[in-house]
Amino acid sequence: MGRVRLEAITWERLGDLLADRLLDLKPDDGSPWPRIAFDGAPAARPGDLASRVAEALRTRGRPSQVVDTHGFLRPASLRLEYGRQDVEAYYDGWFDTGALWREVFDPLQADGDGRILPDLRDPVTDRATRSSYIPLPPGGFLLLHGPFLLRHWFPLDLSVHVLLSPGALRRRTAETDHWTLPAFERYDQETDPAATADVLVRADDPRHPAWSG
């Protein structure tokens, strides 16, 4: 990552500023549903920021739907085919990107019906959630969060990357999950999400974030 000037901010203020920015967002492809990604390792907790923005949008009278990619994990029989700690499988095969396209992004195309599936599989029980489709009204926002989002060519209208330095990522990742760290190192090398994202949030100290947007 090149040198980026970051400004200290509170999470509350960040949520408000991002929500205000989204209000004027118009997708280039004519879709009436802006699609926003909150990208980051689980330890960076991008879902917390997505939920904060959703609440800020609600107070501004705009609907949104938060979607966690961990609800679109492949069945354990597929993602753990090469063992429970296979880094390549974690990077390339744990998340069902085909289902995300089919159930989340395709319905939000310009000619879509806006009915998206919030999740497909329970990551704990490994069973189908059987969730109902949720109609997102025109002007509503998709707030998708999870890891490795910027390497899939999803049709995103704004991307936010929640960054942790390698040291912070190691400290804040449970020791039992340290085997995943090489996958995030590879993601940084191949995709450079800190430079690719429209908005960068640094969260090494979870109490004192900084951002550049």
C-alpha cells in the first residue's frame, strides 16, 4: 500500500459520513439499488461498520439490507475437502460466489426485481437457513460485508476496506484461526484492497479508527 493520508474519526461520525455519501450515489449501470461492499478480515469486523451505516441510513429515511458473506459459505463437505486448515481452499473455495451473484447481485441489476436472499447456509450448523427472500425497494442499499470482496468483480457502486496492519491482524485474530493469515497476505499482494477501495478505514486500535475517503 502506498502512503495514504488518514484522518482520525469516531465510528459514530464515520457511519454518519458514509451514510450521507451514499444518499447521492447513483449506480452507473442504471440499477435503482446501490451496492456497497464493506471488505475486511473477520478480525477487522467490517460487519459492525455495515450495521452502523444501515442505522444511519434508517434515520435518514432510506432502507438498506445488510448481508454477511458468511451466510453464503459452501457446504462443509466442499470447503473442507482438503482439511480444516487449507489456506488455498479458504482463499478460493469457502465462499459461494455463484450463489451471491444469483441470489444477491442479479436481483439488483437494472432489470431485476429487488428480491434478495439474506443468507443461504448457517455457518455454525452447516444447514440451509431456508430464509425468505427480502424485497429491497428502489433506492434501497445493499450493504455486503465479508473478506476478499474486491477480488470477485462484483458490481459494486462503492467499496470500503477496513484495514488492519499485519501485526494488528495477528493480535486480533483468534489463535485457532492464525492459519488463515497467509490468505490475507496473499489478498493484499494480489488485490491491494487498501489502494483499490473507494474508502479506506484503518482500525488497528478499534477505539480510534482513521479513514481516507
